[in-house]
Amino acid sequence: MSFHESTDRCRDTSLPLNDVRGIDRALANIYALLGPETTLISVPSGKTVSDDSVRSTTLVESLKPGPQSELRKSNVAVQCGQQSRGLYGIRFNRQADHEAFLETNPALRNTLAIEREGAVAIFIRIPEPMPPSFGTASGGWFGEGAIISVFNREDPTAIKILSPQPPVELPFAQISWSADLVLGFRRFMAEVKYGAPFLQDKKSNWNLNPMFWAEWFSTASGIAFQPHAQEFLVRGQDGSCRTASDVAVERALLEFITNYRGNAPAESVSESTLKKCLQALKVIAADPHEHATGAEHLERFLTETVEPCDGHDLTSEELHSRYRTWSKTTKIIPLAGRQFFTTLAGCVARVFGAGKNHCTPRDGTERRGYAGLQFKEAPLVQDAKDA
């Protein structure tokens, strides 16, 4: 089914022209499905949406008699973004990727979808401003200002309607985005914050923009840097954390840049600029909340898991084991061992007013610990064992 063949909605009085019957059937159906607040653009015969003659416009301009007259005799494209009341699109090169996306977003099964040359594009209305277009391994994102062909007069069946329903409107946060789309959105945010991925020096040589790549890599990988311990932390899928050396992180960073540098020349990725990226990563990936408030997290742990109790005591090792378990369940990157033990005494004093007791009996020996404290309850999972 094409827009020319879709349900005849030519009597729809919500269309943007006074005499709806004067519009051809295809144009009427396009407006009926996409809505009257959609910016349509004429594409001259023999041209594509990427041709210089096809330019973005505004909704008001597109509704003037001249552009409307052109739409009646040319191919038709839709302009994405705020000029079309937040209309955006997602392209899927494979049916399997399209179906996988719908599996996690059942509400979008009833949104407008079209097919052209084996690729599927779905349309969504998102109230928030969105990034510009970018390609992905599975297809692509039609973002702010993107122009998508929706009707070809020379071959009306070239673009087929798979789901003849108006675009579904959903807030950004209610959509389950695929990993490659999330990666693209994060790239856009990194560019907004720190500029283009590659910059030219005074000799017109292209070089890495360290801050951009550090930002994008850190948000894409979830890596964190602990300044107090001078080590990187990588979180596993199960929520556990492991340390990573500078060499390992630099290797991963190089692989990431190589995979996503696009058409940038290979010489733009030099050893010196890679070192700068690593140093920038130590700044950007240092979670300011974690670094500045590591003690606050420890105090939160004490408040949630420990309580005063005369006649009881806890050793520093017992507190550390329970803290590691608590950090895993709360998905908070824990303080390193040395930092934990040096910070613990002050936190206990602030929360409970208790001082350190160097004579806490355990298993026939005396350990460092704190008198008058006990755990509130057993943990949901077994405490991590200290090495």
C-alpha cells in the first residue's frame, strides 16, 4: 500500500488547505496520516532528498500557495524535527532489527511505518528537541532537519506503507532505545559539550579532540576513574567492578576511536594525542559525586546497615565486607580498600559518635573495630570476603 492507495481521507477537514478536494489523493493522505502540522517538501523529478536543490524550510513557508502547488506535481518528502511538531524517524536495514525494536517498544507497533528498497522507517513524535541525523550499524536516526522521501509520483509503489497509522507520540524517556542509537545520542552530547571529534591545527593537520573522545568513550563504556586510588574501574554486566590499568584502558580507547573515527585520516590518531585522551578521560570519568562524596556514600552505608547497640561491636574487616556487598546491590562504585579504612573512622564518628576500639575480640584474637555497633539485619546476599 502506498500513500496514493491508502484510505481516502480527502474529506478530512483538519488538512491545512481551505479546499481539501482540490488536493490530489496522495497529498491528502500524507497530510491525513502525518498531521496538518507537518512540513512537506517537494522533491523535483530525478532528484533525491540529498540534492542541493532540496532544502529545509518552515511549516509556515511550506503551506504557502507556491510550495503547495509544487507538492502537487513533484515527489514528496517530510522534514523531521520541531518544524513538524517533533516528528522523527528511525531506519532499520533489516526486518530482524525492526522487530527487535518493536519487541521492546510494543506501543510503537501502531505507529506509521514505511518501506523502501528493503529498509523500514518508523515515525515517532517526541516532544523534546532531538539530535540531528546519524547512521548506525542497523540503520540510522532521522533527526532534527532530516528530510525523508514518503511519496514518489513516478513510481507510487516504490515507497510502501506498512502501518497506516498516525505517528505515535511518546516522551524520550518512555522509549527503549537500542544500544547503537544510544551511542549516537551520546556522541551528539559529547560534541555539544566539547566540539567536533577532530580539530585542525595551525598547519591544517587533523588531530583528535581529546575532550570529545574522553567524554564519548566514558559515557559509552561506563568506565570510571578514582583519583584517590589512581585507577580505572570497569563495571560488569552483573554490577561487579574490576580495576583496569592505564595500558588496558588506552588500548580500549584506541579501539573505540578506530571503530568510530569515520573518514578522519589514520595519522590523526597519534600516540601523543592518544595519551592526551587518556589524561582527559581521567578528568571526565572521575565521577565528581563519587570522588567528592565518597565519604557521604560511606556514611549512607553506615546509616542504612548499622545501628548502635550496647555490648556489641564490629571489626573494620566486617564493615568492609558488608560495605562491598552493599555497594554491589546499590550499584555504587566502592571506595578502594585503603581509602575505605582511612575514611571509615571519621564517618563512624560523625554518624554514631563512636571511636575506634583496637581491642575488638574475634576468633581468639583482637582486631581493630568499633564498640557499641551491630548490623541491622543480614544482607540479601552473602558478604564479600576480604582478600
